[in-house]
Amino acid sequence: MAREKKTLIIMLAVLVVLVVVTVLLFFGSGFKTISNMFGNKESVKVTDMKTVPSFKVKDLQGKTVTQAVFSKNKLTLVNVWGTYCSPCLKEMPAIEEVYKEYSSKNIGVIGIAEDGQSQEPQVNEILKKTKVTYENLIPNDKFTNDFLSHESEIPYTFIVDNKGRIQDFVVGAQSKEKYETMINNNI
């Protein structure tokens, strides 16, 4: 009888844990979706935005950069990446090749290290290791909240015209050829 009680208690404990995990998974992954039905900003994805919102951030040399950076070129390829993201790091050499090939054609390239505020030394180390020379920005809380937080997957890359309007968008690591196609389709 005591053994049956122990078994029953263990089964109930397992059931409680499963219910708690199920509730957490439902609300953890579904809460954003539920809040989206009420028009919260999380429902707006980067792909839904027409322009990059105004921003004022620093680059890795400490220089202030604003959305005016887009006016310097006909188009700018913007790649959002993270220090923890191996596909992000693997595509950096391809983006560097695009930068070297297209910078003379009035096409800019900018990287945004989405976790750069907390990982700036690691960002510098990664850029040195991957031999990246295109400008990389360190987002602040405002830019993260206004823009970067609207996309849950990285890397993602978008093309911006000289007025800051988003022209094209792709999620995931891409080849040099894919980025060239994106640029050529938007010139």
C-alpha cells in the first residue's frame, strides 16, 4: 500500500511539472501573439516597416552615427548580427566582399551587432578575426527597442535607400551572390 502511495505521489508530481511546463511554454511563446491581437508594437515586424526609425548610436570607434548615414550612398546593405550566432559569423566574409566590390559604386555596408552593448570587446575581436572593415554599430536601448526588437531571428539583412526607406529584406545567412542580387534589384 505504501509503495502504491509513493507511485501515485510521483505520478502526480510529474503531472504537475508537465502542466507547469505546458503553461509556461504556451504563455512564453504565445503571449506575444496574444498581445499582438491588441495592437502592441511587438506585432510590427521589420518587414512591415517602411523606414528605419530615427536613431543615434555609436560605432566601434565611439563616433556618433544617425540615420543620416544612409544619405551618403545610393543604397546601404545593413546586416544585423550577434556575437553568439555562428551563421552570422560565417557570412561576414561574404558581406566584406560585397563591401569591397560595391563601395566604389555608391553602395554602403553597415553591420549592427545587436548584442554589442554588452559584448563590445567580443564584437571587436570577431571583426578583427573575420577581417571585417565595413562600419559596425553598437545599438543603444532606444534603437534596440524602436527597431531591433521587432525581429526575433538573426542574422537578418535589409537594403535601405538614401532616404532611409527599407527596400528589401532577408532573414538568415546568405551568400555573396544573394546580396549582390538584392543590391542589383534595388539600384
